Amino acid sequence: MSVEDQFPIKRVDHIEFYVGNAKQSAAYYRDGFGFLKTAYRGMETGDREVASYVMEQGHVRFVVSAATVRDHEIAHHAHKHGDGVAVIAMEVPDADYAYRFTTERGAEGVTPLQCLTDDHGEYRYSIIQGYGDTLFKFVDRSDYNGAFAPGYEQREVIEGKTHPGIGLASVDHIVGNVELGGMDKWVRFFEEVMGFSMLTHFDDDDISTEYSALMSKVVQDGTGKIKFPINEPAEGRRKSQIQEYLDYYGGPGVQHIAIITGDIISTVAAMRQRGIEFLQVPPTYYENLTERVGDIKEDIDRIADLNILVDRDEEGYLLQIFTKPIEDIPTIFFEIIQRHGSRGFGVGNFKALFEAIEQEQALRGNL
Ligand code: FE2
């Protein structure tokens, strides 16, 4: 039996951000991204140390957490990294098995199986160390039917199966930036410890621009549903965008989260209207676009208006767009992606995209 069959992962259960002010972060994801606040813990629910808001849309679930006391790991994380992804939680059939399976294969254990209970049943989880200070959490909620987890109280109720919001449907991939020389180590971690396999890789030839080079490898789980690209900086004439991230984040961490939409035009139009800022490629990108990518279903004028990027490979095409970093420091950002057959990452857009990133780096005085 191959490793991937031995270690099944159902889906990304949630992504938890440690932030400086969870109330304001929750409002940002509600107002800017259309999430619904479905659960909460904090002083009002009896938690004296942490305030957390669970934000849901489609099958995407974010948790934003802040410490309400000064000497707390969440406060230390926020001080060291700014707001950032602290926990990537994956739903598994058995959290105890997942912990033993991964730690036996070399993962650093953080929290062995924990079983939390309340009136809604039993919620089980375990935690191993991921890249940098990022934690990988295994969650088994098969015997739990509460709002999120014990300790949380329900807030807004989802009508129907999921909250449609502005069309954000599920997590497509979660990208980690690691230190120079760390990419292969983390690819091996995913292969050997988690049973993932390498899907594709990009090197200098694909993606170096004049200044901002990086190397990237993509690993995925056995189902192909969960993809973790890993970037490391490469030598360029000037500072790599990955090195800029590492400098400001204070080490390795999540660079961007890509979220699938079924209708990128309406999703991005809604986000722009809600004040979310995106990277801007030059208008010349849209000259000869159809010659480069062939016919697409979407209206090219609308695509150009919204500054959405298009790429095609043997399997089909994809549309994608990237937000600017969501904080004052150039660390985490989001990608919105719609796939029409293509399972790629938009390699044809890397040059235009990285030039746009470098323009922003130059504005920040970091190129
Ligand atoms: Fe991406």
C-alpha cells in the first residue's frame, strides 16, 4: 500500500490566523471578502485569554484569533510575525492515527491527541510542526456537531448547506515561503511524512525576472485536492520577493492562499467594490491575449477591466488575480482563481505578475 493511501486527508478544515486585533480582522473578512461570522469565543463565552472569530463562506473556513492577555503564544506570534497564518488544519478520519503516522515518519510532534467535549459531542485533534512557526493540525469532527469546536458559541447561522457570500467556494492551494535551501527539505517532508507527491516545479528559467527570482515546487495529497506549493528565494540581481517576505515575516510562513470561485468576474467585481486592492498588470498584458490563450468563455473587456489574468495549458485554461499584501508589511496575500480544466498555477502569467510585484517592491523601497 502506498503512503498516500495510508494517510487520507478529507479536506482543509480551517486556516487559523493569529492577529493583533481579531475583531477588526473578522470585520475585514466579512466586509471585504463576504464571509459570515458563524462562531465566537472570547471573554463573553468564558475564555479569559483568547478571542476567536470563525468566518465561513462556501467550503472555506478561516479562524482569526487574538490574545486578550499580553503573555500568550498568540500575542508572541503576532509580535514576531505580524498577522499571519499560524495553523493549517486538515480534516482527517482519525487524529490520533494522523499524529502517530506523521511523527513516526519524522514530523516534530507538538500536541498529541486531544479530545474536547461539550453538549454537541466530541472534537478530536492533534498538532505537528510545519514550516517556520506554522502548525499543521489534524481535526476529526465526525462525532461533533457544534458550531465549530468546544469553547465556541454559535453566531450567524448559515442558511442552506453553505454561505454563498461573493462566490468564494474552497481553498485551491496554500503556498509556503521557506528559507534559501529549505524548499527540498519541505518537499521531502510532505512526501515522506504526509505521503504527498510532487505535482510540478518551476525554476529560474520559468520565473526569474530581471530582479526577483524564486524557485517553487508543488506537492499534493493522494486525491489531488490539497496542494502545497513551496517557494524559496533564488539569486537575482536585486532582492527576491520571497526574501522580502522572509525579512518582514521573520522567517518561513504562508505566503498566499488561493481560493476557488466559479465566477471570477462577479467575485472580483464584488471584492473591488468592497475595497480590496489587487496587483495591477500593465494594459499591454491584454493586447494579443486571445492569440496567447485562445478563445475563452469570459468577456475579454470585462477581464481587462478587472485586471484578471488568463493562462492556458494542455488541459484547459485558468483565470486568476492576486490581492496586494493585506497588511502594512509585505507578507500574506490572497489569490482568487477560476479553473476551466487547467490544473496549473498560471506559469504563463509569472513574468507579468512578478513585474507587477517588483513595481510594488520598488514603491516600498525594498528592491
Ligand atoms: Fe498561487
